[in-house]
Amino acid sequence: MQMSKPKQLSLGFQHVLAMYAGAVVVPLIVGGAIGLTPAQLTYLIAIDIMMCGIATILQVWKNKFTGIGLPVVLGCTFTAVGPMIAIGNTYGIPSIYGAILVTGLFVLLIGKYFSKMIRFFPPVVTGTVVTTIGITLVPVAMHDISGGQGSADYGSGLNLTLGFGTLAVILILFRFGRGFLKSIAILSGIVIVTLVSSFFGMVDLTPVRDASWFHLPRLFFFGMPEFNIIPILTMMLVAVVSLVEATGVYFALGDICEDDLDDTDLKRGYRAEGLAIILGGLFNAFPYTTYSQNVGLVQLSGVKSRQIIYIAGVMLILLGLVPKIGAVTMAIPTPVLGGAMLAMFGMVISYGIKMLSRVDFENQNNLMIVAISIGMGLGVTAVPDLFAIVPGSLAVIAESGIVLGSLTAIVLNLILNTRMDKSRQQVLKEGHAAN
């Protein structure tokens, strides 16, 4: 169905709003923790947003070498936050970008071989991974509904009213809206409740006033990169973890778009992420990964067009080049974003469950894989200090519910189902020999 330009722009902007908070939070946290000045932090946020747009376009543009060719949006990965802070405080900022550059090359090179592991991702694994991603992200949305962790008015009645009010508006528009209005239920809910929030003094336009009109990326803004083995190995581990997460997202989107993915598709997807990481390292941005909230948005809106994602990518590039425009989205109150994220993360969960509906649960092994994997993912999310004794280099695995749950599903599938398949083959061989 052909859509008008205004409708396409609205749908693209909806995707930008879905991922913008996460893409901004990562540089804010890392930049603050490693002691960046306000000017440096401004550059970091702007360049990250711009490179998110470039990374997204690289991933959507399917060619012989790169691009998964699905409506996927890339943003700064949360998995790298802890490791980058540790590297920055121990080795310095140039070591972060030296490690990022080598890691991008590493991902680019291993994409061909990592894609061959597609047989390790049957529906019981991919469905569990997608479900775990959604479940472990729900607390993020709930904290935002309350006003954001650490906020002075955390859990106030106004925050809860705005957060759940946003969710209510989205549900009403989704239930009674038709056509285009239904497809932009998330965007409409954010805009409507943000306007309401302004009457309560919840909309701060100071960032818009203070932001500059134009900004150009600079090569090696934070100095020439430095290459140290520990930071490089740490960021490589982060990259492998991100690829596991991305694989689950690829399969979820492939299922939504009714596109059967093979190892060639995965190879192009991994290469696009590797190339994006390299470009980010050159201009001093952070590593990228697929954003699950945008998968939920594709499912919720029903719009699967890559054209919309191209538009979102261009918008992100413009937001990075014109910080004053980008600052407008920062004026959206945290509870409003939280209400919208709850709907999107919930859709990720529901789609994971849909993927699991294809699994043979008469097989007790599959039941055990799902049970233990989701239990591990949710458990670490609920008790983040559970593995406090784990060395820092392995903390990226032990402290992330998404990572631990995903790896648990992969390992258990190898142990339980592979062993079962071998047993069946042995029984068949013995049966043939007896005949």
C-alpha cells in the first residue's frame, strides 16, 4: 500500500522516538562516568545519534556484502556500558576507541563463520531469546514510568499517572483507531501525553535552547586510538554477546516479515554491524546493536516497510548534525517514554511466545530449555548482584539477563537436544542391524 510522504515521515519519526532514549542514555552514562566535559559530552551524544542513523541504513540496505535487509534499527549497545567505563577509567579514552576499531574488524571477519551457527538457533532457542529480551527489558520501562532511577520524584503520583496514561492512550488508539492512526499509536500517545505533561511543568525546553544549530563529525575527536590487549579482548567478548542478541532479533523480524533467513543473510547482517562499529570508532561513537523496542514497534504498527526505516535513519543523521532539533526529543518526560516502552517491550515478549508456539513441547527437553533459560535471564535481572564475585572481564556475561538467558538457551539446546538426536540415531542404527 502506497503511503503519502507525511505518513511515512510520521512512521519514521515514531521509530526514532522508540530508540532515541536508549541511544542517548548510553553516551550520557559512559561520558559522565569517565569524566567528559559538557562540550565533549555534547559531541559524543550528537555523533552517536548520527552514527546510529548511518548504522541503521547500512543494515537495511541489502547488498552482496552487507545488510540484513529487514526493518531493523541499530542503536548504542547497553552491553558495552560497563566494560567501556572500566576501560576508560583504567586505560584512558583512546583505549576505548582502539578496542572498538579492532572489535569492528573482528566482527567483520567472523561474520562468515558466525553465520554458519544458524543450526544452533532452532525455534526453541530463538523464541526463548526473544522472550527473554522482552522480559528483562520490562524493568527498564517500569523504572522510567516511575520517573527514572535516582530521580527525586521517583514513584510520584504524577509520574505514574503520566506513564500509565501514555499506555492507556496507546491502547485506546490501538483499539479504536483505524488505518494510519492505529499504526502511529505509539507516536500519538507520546505526543498527546507530552503536551498534557507541559501543563504540569514536566517538559523542560532548556536542552533545546542550549543546543547548537549545527555540528560536524570529526575524525578521532578524542585523540588517536590506543591499542591494549585487555580492552580489545573485553570488547570482542561484548561483540560476540551482541551478535547472539542480534541473531534473535533477526529471526524475530524475519518471522514478522515472513522472510526465511539463511546463513548468507546472517553473514551480511553481522558484516553490517562490524562496519558500523568501525565507522563509529573512527568518529568516536560507541558500538551498535539491534534495538528490540523497534521490533516491537514493527509488530505493533503492522508496518514492515524498509522505506520507513530508511527515513528513520536519515532523521537520526539529521538529528546528529543539528543538535537543537535532536534536543526536542530530549524534552519528552521520562514517564511518558516509559509508558510507550512498556507497550513495545511487551510486544517483544508476546512475539517471542508466538515463536515458541511452533516448538514441540511434548518433548520435555524443550520445556526444560525454555524454563531454565528464561529463569536465568529473569533471575539475574531481578538480582543483579548475584554474580558479584565474577571477574570484571566476564561480568558482561554474568550481569546481563539477556546475555545469560540467551547463552543458557544455546548451551542447553546443544546438551539436551543434540544428545537426544544422537540417541535416536543410535536406536535407528540398532533397529536396522537387527533387521
